Amino acid sequence: MSEKTEKSVIIENTPSALFIKKEEKSAMFVEVCLGCILIFVAIIFTMVTSVLIQVLEVVPTNLVLVKSILQLLLFTISNKNTDVSITAENRSTVTVQAVQGFLSSLAFICSIGAVRLLPLGDVFSIIFIKTVFIMLLMSGFAGRAMTKKKTAVTIVSMLGLVLLIKNHTCYNCHQDGLIGGVDPLADPNSSIWIGFGLAFMYNIFSSKAEVLMLEDKSGAGELSFWSSVGGLVTAVMSSFFCSESSIMSGAMPSVRQILLLVSLSISAMVTKMIIAHVETRVSKTFVKVIKSLEIPLGFLSSLGLSNSYLPSNFGYLGVVLIVISAVSAQATLEDEEEKNESKDSSNYSYEVV
């Protein structure tokens, strides 16, 4: 054994080095535990918000409008101290930020509509597969390779979606106490088809907005401002197509409804902030695995709601395939990000040398 090797072994086995490693492991364990607690809090916020939206039949236009106004007010208050500039020197950057904010607002209003029309388990299952859409968009527009693994993940996710959508049963209680099963997909005019369409539109808009955010890498202040502006534009546009009376159509809500809209808006913003914070501390794949608990909780909550559509055994198999493919897609994206970061750091060190 050479002299350098002996010295390195001695240094690694010193009490101080072992103590540092022990401290790092304990700190990592604490971060994982805190991350789990925060994710569970975010799941609770999501479940309560979704149940209230479905039970109280919250108007999507009103919720988007109130959330955008609150977000704009919070940005104005915080900007007095941070002094964030919303105008960049490059016009293309401002355009990308504006488009990203508009797409995220469209995704938010689509998610509200899907929650109104679908069982929560179905909504969470379809939304959970968003990472597969992001993986495909990153391969198509960001120049990343479309590997065999990505192709297999995509096929498995599509198979899971087909099994979930094609295997539903609505359980209705009759007067004689018997429970009869009805296929809700047999009626082409059923609102469940609109709900599925809104859930898929959420995945499209949200994944594209996230890809733009990853490529642009703007600050939180700029994203918050343009998201609120996009929400105001979305609320105005949706008022022309929404058949329900809303604030934009002149129907002012009561004080109780305003408090409900404010509470739901704050809950949505806090949930997003919690998940964004946790993803900076622990692995995004780990966060994705814990968030998969929303799906069984959504199906359980559907049993107590009037919208009692439940999947059959093949439908539950589809849910399992969806979870596996979405987690695999997230792990693939995370591996690619780590490789790109290491490549960029090595290129930077080479240029410095």
C-alpha cells in the first residue's frame, strides 16, 4: 500500500471524520422525516380542498379570479422589500414567463372542473401521470433522447389509463335496499367524459408550463406575478364559456362564499409552496412516491360523496400501472437532471482551468 493510500485511510477512519459522516446521516434522516410530515400536510390540504370544491360546487371562474387577486396582492406586498423586476431585458424571456403563467392558470381551472365532475380517485390518478407528459415534452422539445425505457414507461402509463377509464361502475342504492351497478360510460352525454377531458387538458397545460419554467429558470417573484396575470386573463375568458353565474357575470357571492373562496385559494397556494420547498430538500422521486397516497384517499372519499363512481378490479390494476409509470418517469427525469448538472459543472471547471 502506498504512502498516500495509507494517509487517506487514516484520515477517513479518524474520529472527526466518522463524526462528520454520522452528523450528515442524522441531518439527512431529519430532512426526510420533516419532508414526509410536510408532504402529509400538503396531502391533507389537497384532500380537504378537493372535497369542498366537489361538495359545495365551487364555480371554477370565481376560484381562479379570487386566487389571482390574492396572489397579485401578496406579490405587491412582498415586492416592496424584494424589489423584483417583472420586465426583463430580453423580450423573449418576458413572453415565455407570460405564456407559462397563462398555461398554469389554464391548468388550475381545468383541475377545478375535473374535481367537480369526476371522483377524486380518478382525478388524482390522471393528474399523477403528469410526469410522463413532462418526460415526453422534454424529449420532444428540450433535445433529450427518447430511450427504450421512456417508451416502455409511456406504453405502461397509457395502458393504465385505458384500464382505469374503461372499467367504471356507479353504485346506486334502490328503495328496496339493493345496490345496483350501472356503467357511467355507457351514456355518451355523461359529464364524466367532460371530466376526463379536463383532467387530460390539465396534464397538457401544466406539463408544458413546467417545461417552460425548467428551461427559463425564472425567479419565484416573476413566476408569481405572471401566474396571477394569467389567472385574471383565464377568469375573463372562462366567463364567456361558463354556463354558471360567476363574479365576472355580475353575480356577487355572499360573505360565506367569499370566505370559502379565499380559504380555498390560500390552501392551493400553501400546498404548492410546501411541495416546492420539500422538493428542494429531498428527492423529487421520494416526494412523488409519498404523494401517490392521494389516490387511495381519493377513492375512499368518493365512497362518502354523491359521485360514487368506482373502478372495477381491472380499473385498480390500471391505477397501479399509472403509479409505477409515473414514479419511473420522475426517477428518469431526476437522473437526467443530475447528469446535465454534472456535465455543466465539468464543462465549467474545464473552461476555468
